[in-house]
Amino acid sequence: MIQDSAREVVLASNNAGKLREFSAILAEAGIRMVPQGALGVAAADEPHVTFVENAIAKARHASLHTGRPALADDSGLCVPALGGAPGVYSARYASMGGEEPSDLANNMRLVSHLQRVEDHRAYYVAVLVYLESADDPCPLVAEGRWHGTIIQTPRGENGFGYDPHFWLPEYECTVAELAPEEKNRSSHRARALAALLAQLREVSNV
């Protein structure tokens, strides 16, 4: 699939942090990431209830409008005791209760719901999809999960989203208490990127 030493792939996002993180790792596969906004592509709709469907939709949208290979991700927090919620609604979880979504409001809704159950296990998930073209029948799909437990009282100043409530037993701290460099090495997105890189190497002999 990947033949050129510096092949451009459209990132189906305009998030500067994702662009830096993805670029640093996928450069090993001879890929140079270009954000879709730089090519005049608007954000795609994300109407699906699964991460993989939304990631495919975003990658296909970016590839369709640029005629280039594309990479997209969809990620969030899943709590098995809540039926997998917040899931794909992680960034707007509070809106499901009629509130304006924000990190604080989303966390308050999550913690409130977990007061009713004993099992507070949770995991972050990231799904990456790489498409050669909009009609690629065999996209590369990679997933990374980061397991932990939701705690009631927030701890830490780093990170964002649910990080202050996401306790990591192996570190004995929350994600928000981790150094950013350690988070970037261990996170669900880092794990998904590593899995995708392995697939890209396999199909391209990188």
C-alpha cells in the first residue's frame, strides 16, 4: 500500500495535537500527515453508535473530497456497568441530560450515574481507520484500549476530559496526574497508533 518514502495522507481532523502525535509515529512508515482543513475539507458528520463506524465515515469523507489516502480516529470512554456509556457520546455526554456539554458537566454526569453501581471499571478506547481511497474495500483498522477505574473525586491538573477521574492501578494515580510524556507513551491512542504502524509495515514492507 505505502510505496513512496514521503507519501501524503489526509488526517480527518484539524486537531493540532493529533496531527503532531500521528505525524511523529507514522513518519516511520513514510507517511506525511496533512490536516483536512488545509485542503478545504469540512468536518464529517458522526451519526453512528460505534467508534469504528464513525472513524470509517470520517476517513471516507476526507478521502472522497481530496482523492488521497486518509486516516481518521474516533475515541472515548466506555464504562461496562453503564452499558458502555458514554461511548461515542463521550465529548457531549452532559447534553444527553439536557445540559451544555463541558469537561466538568460530562464528569459530573458520569460520577452521578456511577453512584448507583458498584462496578466502576472503565476503559478509554481509540479506533483508527486508514483508507487508500474512499471506496477502499479493505481499510486498515486498529484499536487501542487503556483500562482503569472511575473515581468519585478528581485528582490531577494534566490532561482533559475524564482524565482527572480515570484511575490507573499500575501507576497508582489518575491520568491527570501523569506527566504528559508518559500519557502519550501509554494512552489508548498511542496503543492504536502502534497497532496501525505494525499493519502499515506489514503491507508496505517498511
